[in-house]
Amino acid sequence: MEEKLKIMAVVCHPADAIDHSGGTLCLHAERGDDVTVVVCTHGVDSHDLRRKAAIRKGESDHVAEKQDAIEAKEQEVIDGLAILGITDVRFLRFRDDLIVANTEMVEAIAEQLADVQPHILILHNPTEEIGFEHGETAIAALRARNLASTDRFLKKPAGYAFPVQIYFNVMYGHTNQLAFEGMRFGGIVVDITPVVDRKVRAMDCLHSQYYPGPMGRKCIEATNGRMGLHLRMSYAEAFQPLHPHPYSHLPLNDRLMRQARTPASETAGQMRILVNDVPFEQ
């Protein structure tokens, strides 16, 4: 599609846009699309690992320092997304010790949807394993999409029903039974190999979660390396579309045709471990 697109990712925690779909968002920004990231929670109670460790040891006045921790975590995300070419980042700052798709969250997301009017909305999968709370923000966003088009929120004409399509991030999952029972297949796979170095450097900004250096590189190799393996992509991000894609005939894209015509020895030779080549400056 040649039309300039408006992409919005609504994520649960501050780092989620980078590690779940950062490469894809970067590719859209590169092609000139407008990319907006909406972060629902401040993330410091659940995902600021340095702060949590200090609290356990009694080394932190966690009440007094919380606002500073929130601002520092947001700056990590701003810095990381800037490396990916994304500057429109919006923080809703809901609590993250208990995340619920309540009226307040639905209305806050509806306000953002009405303002941006995205063609594509990227969400967590609402069926993500219970207890890990990504799904709550996805449920809130799904409830917000119709509300955003009402006269209470819509301040400017859109000219189309938005979002046109919703994509769910494929769940990385945890090592437990609930993760095993969830959906891990992505019908849409995006080759992020050309920008994986930028995703690595964006992960290096997430100090509060210990991602900089070996940890971030391990995560990208284990997740994005796996998602593209059978399509001969060194690194990929996978998505699940909410709505069917209508066609006038059965689709078969150029990428699949090229792969079918290329000897396996050649496509296998294109696979590389690239993340270790990205320098890390402590």
C-alpha cells in the first residue's frame, strides 16, 4: 500500500513497544509512516528491577523516589524509540502493581485513538496468559476503538473508520503451563533484519530492566531469531491480524516466490547471528 499510514502501538509497560514490535515500528518510520506509541502504565513497580531490588534490601525510600523513577524510565523509552526513528511517545501513567481494563483506562486510550486516528493499531494479544497483565491493556484498547469515534472524543473528521486493521503482537510467553496453552503463531511475519542493529541499541537504553549488553542481545536472538527461522529471515517480528484480509484471489507474495526459487543451500547461507556485532558502550 503506497498511502502514508498512521500506526499506533498501545502497550502495557514502557519497554514493551521496543522489545515486542520495535523493529517493525522502525521500518514503518523509515518508509515515512507516522508512528505513535502509547504506554499505559508507568512500569516502575513491576519492571524497574533495580528499584525493586533496592526496596527489598531496604536501601530505597521508594515512596519519595517513585516520581524520579517514573521519569527516568520514561526517558529510557524516549531514548530507545528515538533510535528507532519514533518521537511521538505518550505516557498514560496508570499504576502497574494492579492493571485492570477499567473505565478510566478505556477512556484514556479512546482519547489517544480519536486524536491519532490510526490505520493500524498494534496491541498485545488479549488472551495472553492470566497474571501477566498485557492482555488487560489490549482489552481496554479493543473497548476504546468504538468509543473513540463518538462525539465525546472525536474532535476532527477522520474520513474512514479507524483503526482499519488491528495486529496483535505474538506472545513471547513465559516458561510455564499458561504460556504453553497460549497462541504463539503469527500469520504475519515482518523481516526486521535490516534494522536489528537499531533494535539492539534501543534495548541498550533500558537500564532499569538490565537489558543493556548481553541480556538484550540474548532476548533478540532467542525471540526474533526464532520467529524468522523457517522463512530464512535472520530476525523477524510476528503478528496476528484481528480481521481477515480480503482478496479477489488467493495471495502469494514475492518473498515466498523468491524463497521457493532459491536453493536451500543459498537461503541457509544468508542466515546470520548479527546482534553480537552491535557494539555496547557501558
